[in-house]
Amino acid sequence: MHKFLKNIIFLSDPEFAHNMTIKFLQIPGAKQFLRLICEPEKYNLTTTAFGLKFLNPLGLAAGFDKDAQAIEALSNLGFGFIEIGTVTPKPQPGNPKPRLFRLIEDQAIINRMGFNNYGVQQIIKNIKQTKNTKSVLGINLGKNKTTINEDAVQDYLYGFTNLFPYGDYFVINVSSPNTPKLRELQSKEKLNQIFSALQEFNSSQPTPKPLLVKIAPDLGWQEIDDILDVINLNNLSGIIATNTTIQRPQTLKSPVHLTKQTGGLSGAPLSSRSTEIIRYIYKHTQGNLPIIGVGGIITPADALEKLEAGASLIQIYTGMIYNGPCFVKQLKQFLYQKLNKNI
């Protein structure tokens, strides 16, 4: 059934199909239907990370529900946590269309969305309308395209302070390739400026929130070491490895007019690099830094590989596009069997 529906859906424009999916998830009855077919609480995979309890280690990566429109329905798929965003202070339309491309032969996607979102204040309203969700809520923060890097700290601070009451954890996104010069904020000096300001506010609150950084897969080892120094200096709670890549592996099989599109590549071609970085971070932090592993989880074996490499939690996005909503249930069933066998 899923293969039949996927073939139909894949005939349409990728962004149109995505928008229709979000609208479907808001239809009355959709939440109950998803709970029925996905059995979200069937497998006991409870875990903890950065002081939070998760029903399972499987999360939905940022970018799918940018505007917090379908949190409850997505929770009913069985995710242990859902990350919304990327959210910017002001609403912005993102980059010109088309900006989302399926590389079907590679089980991959290229996007250059450009942080299209409704902005902080509307997203607060959307979160307030969410009810009956057991999933941990992460909020991914970015800067507006028109904000120069010298002023970026103010954008991140605005998002963090305004959304603080609504998120269980927060992620600073300085690694998307689709906002000009954003990745320059991954430098040691600029990251220190951002996180020192955020942690000053965070530490002044009665209950500080976990604060993480999301990094690019295209960084060198020294650059990753510098970021780990920043994390240690600013007492961050964790790291997300990784965002999409600007690299185009020679192994890509999809038509050239698709593989040559600018933007971030996600899906199967990213899997090994993402896992390599997870393994490196785990080793260099002696397993003391919680890692959310994301990038190229297309099969249940991919999910297990990232956990075994050192990830505390994992996220999917592209894998669900190619495998359907019940991929969440499939992953949890596989992990339940494998992890219990190892106890």
C-alpha cells in the first residue's frame, strides 16, 4: 500500500507533496488514525539524555514541521521527540522555488529551502494550540537572512528568550548551507559569542533548558575539535551531528540535472560521513557529551549503527519520506529486538 501511495505522491512536486502532508496531519481524525496504525507506545525503549526522559531514542529532525503545525499528529507516529523549526525571529519566505528535489535513485533529497518559516511569534501561537503529546519538544533556532553575522547573536537570543517556556531543549543551527554566510558562525570565536549570551540568560532562569549546537558534515577534524572546545567552555548539553552536506559524492546515480542542484544533500549518501563524525565526537569526549545522530537513516540497520557509534538519540527525516510513516514503528521494533538482545 505504501509503495503504491508513494508512487502517486512522487509524481507531484516535492514541496507541494510536503505541504499537503502537513495539511493532512491537521485534519480532525488524522491524529487518531496514526495512533491506531503506528502503535506509538508498543515498544519500551525509554531513555534519558541531557536531563530529559524520552519514551524512545527516535526523533523527527528539524525541517519537517518548521512551524509547529502538526506536533500532536507526528507524536502519534511514535516519535520520542520532535524538533520543530528552524525558527527565525521574523517570518521569512525562504529561497525562490523550486527548492526541494528528490534523488530517488539515491534515496536522497536536496533542499535549499532557506529557513522559510512563520517567525517566532506565530510559532508560539501554534505551540500553544498543541495538546496531548508525549513527545519531548525540541526547538531549532536560526537567524534571519537579512541579519548580518555580526548581529546574529541578537537573533538567536530573541528566539531563545521568547520560545524558552515552550521548548524542552533548544538547538542553535549554524550549519545550514542555504542561508548565505551562516556556516561562518561555526567558527570558534563566533560560536563563543552566541553561546555565552544564550547561557547568560539560560543560567538566570529557575530551570535552565538543555542547549545544543547542530554542526555540518563538511567540517574538518580541527574545526570539530574547536566546536567541542566551545561546547565545553560554555557548558552546552549536547551536539547534533549532522546537518545536510554540500558535497556531491561521485557515487550518486540520479540524473545530473538533479544532483547538480545547489543546496544541502540528505539521505543515504550522507550516512557514512554522519556516522564517522558521531564516532569521532564520542571518542574525543569519552562518551560524556550526548550526541543526537542524524543523517542517512534509511534502514533499521542505519539507526542501530548510529547508536552503536555513540549517539544517545537519533533523528530521521529523509528516511520517512522514502519509507513512509510506519517507518517509525519499523525502526522501534528493530531497535527493541536488537537492544534487548544485547542486555
